[in-house]
Amino acid sequence: MTEPLALYVHWPFCVSKCPYCDFNSHVRAQVDQAAWRAALLADLGHEAKLLPGRRLGSIFFGGGTPSLMPPATVAAIIAAAEDAWGFAPDLEITLEANPSSVEAARFADLAAAGVNRVSLGLQALDDQALAFLGRAHDVREGLAALDTAQAAFARLSVDLIYARPGQTRAAWEAELARAIGFGTEHLSLYQLTIEPGTRFATEAAAGRLHIPDEEDAATLFEATRAITAAAGLPAYEVSNHARPGAESRHNLIYWRYTDYAGIGPGAHGRRGGMATQRHKKPENWLSGLARHGHGIESEEPLDRQARRAEALLMGLRLAEGVDLDRIATLAGTPIDTVIDARAAATLEAEGLIARDGERLRATDSGMLVLNAVIAALVPDG
């Protein structure tokens, strides 16, 4: 049976500037909603022609501030996707949302449009931390949005950022315990990272921003995994925790290295061994659609080495690990060339990876240094 397809819909517009992303140029006061709906549907139609005979396993509306998309646009995209591909049983339709009162007021209409899962970016349960992160909401508003989301949607995930400057282990454990107490089925728990070109990067370079060092960050990571596991939300991926059966089906398609179509400005995709990239700037994306019927900036075939490396990079993030035989088939290479056997033996002896037949996974210790593990495993040629 053909593996399920995922659809990623990128809504690029934000309502306020944010210190830790590079989409500040996409802040818009007004958007021509009819034109954007037509453009997204045209971009979707282009992908549908190139991916016939598939079934959708998930749709994900990201951005940007996708919760400010008109519900009619969301409904139109869902309907067009069903017409193009058809839906697998129990289709997951997720929308990212900020916990502002303006966005929360749309939740019921978005649920009526077909969204059945929301990823809510609470980010922190501390007003001072939220101000540092540049969030427009405070804790009170965020928790009100959480209540509204729980009433509107069948499934809910909450995002939090930890390893913030000055955050102690005790403070994070208390914050995490509070989040678990909300009763949500899924938690995405990310360590604060400094992205190049952001305000945080400037502050860090000037010595005005001090995040936990590697040892303290590792301690917080280990505590996070222990606490969530004890609460019945074990880590199924490096930063994602869920009750059994409540894992993000959309992200699992990414991590298991299955095809996904990406539409909208800046969206990436993987289609039959091709890497697709849409124009990031909204105006360029619209111009591309007018000229070519799609918003693709680049479309490049992935060679065997790239496919092998990507499959390992994505799959080893998962607690379940990777099937080396499947990667060999995807990459069109012999199974004994999928990983560096000598490096694998060393990593296994060090307790960083475990192998059961052709199933390979990173251990808890390996997850702490996952980038190094993957770099060692991927062969040069």
C-alpha cells in the first residue's frame, strides 16, 4: 500500500514582529483574502497533478499566523485537497495558533471548517519569560485561549520553550508539571536556540544574553524526558511527547521520510525524490503563480547520498529509530552502505545507539548528542 501523503500549507503573514524568526518582513495590516485563497488553491492544484493516486494522511496549516486565515479559506483548501487526493481514515488536520484572544475567537469557526487538531504556542507559563520571548500574550490570556481550544478541538498540542536565560531546573520542572496538569495529549518542548540574523543572535554576540551551557541544558533535557514519561507522555521524538496514539501524524510523515506537498510562500516539499522550495517572499510567490501556475522557486532531484542522509537525519530523531532496509530501498543503495559500519560499532559500544536486526535507534544518551551521532553514521560517499 502506498504510504500516506501529507500537505503543508504555509500562511506567511504575521500580525507582529517576533525576535526569534526571520519573517518580520511578512507583517501585514491588510491581506487580499480572495486573491490569496485563489493563489493557494492554484498552488495546491499544481502539486495534485504531480502526485496522483495518493491519499492524504494529514494537513498542516503553519506560518506565520495561520489561525488568522479566514475559516472559509481553510475550508476551501480542505475541500480541494479531498477532491484532489481523498482522505485516509482519521485524517489529521492541524493548525498552528498563537494564544491571543483575537485568534481564540476564531477557534469555533476553524473547527467548523474542518480543523480537528491545534498546536497552541503558549511558549511559557511566566509573564516575564513571555515578554523576553517577544510574545504578545500573557499567561492569563494564554490559559484562556487554552480553555477555548480544548472546548473547540478534538485534539490539542501545547508548545513550550525551556532552557531560557536564568531558568533553573526547579523552575522548569514546576512549569512542566503545570503544563502536564492541563491534560493535553501532546507537548512540544523545545530548548531555546539562537537563530542567525535574529535579535537574540545579536544580544548573544554582544554578551547580553546567556543561555544555559551544554551541561545544564543536558540536565534539563533529561529531566524533561523523565517527567513526561512518568506522566504518561513519553518522548516519541527528540522534542515531542505524547500519550500513546496521540503522536502528531503529520510530523511522523516528515520524520519517517515520506512524501509531503508544500504550498504557499516559503514552503518546502518532498515529492518522489525531488526537493521542492516555494518562493519565500509573498510577492515573488504570487508572481510565480501568475507566470507558471505554481509558486516553486527550485525543484531539484535528490541523489542517493542526499536521500540516505535525509532519511537518517529525520528518522533518528524518533524513539522508534529507522529501518535500514527501507532507507536502502529509498536511496537505491545496498543495505551495507546505508551507515558507516565502523562508526556504528563504536557508537553502539559507547551506548549511544542500539540495533535490533535492521532497526537502528538512538538511545537516551545518544539523543543528547544526536547531531554528532548522525554525523558519524552518515557515510561520506
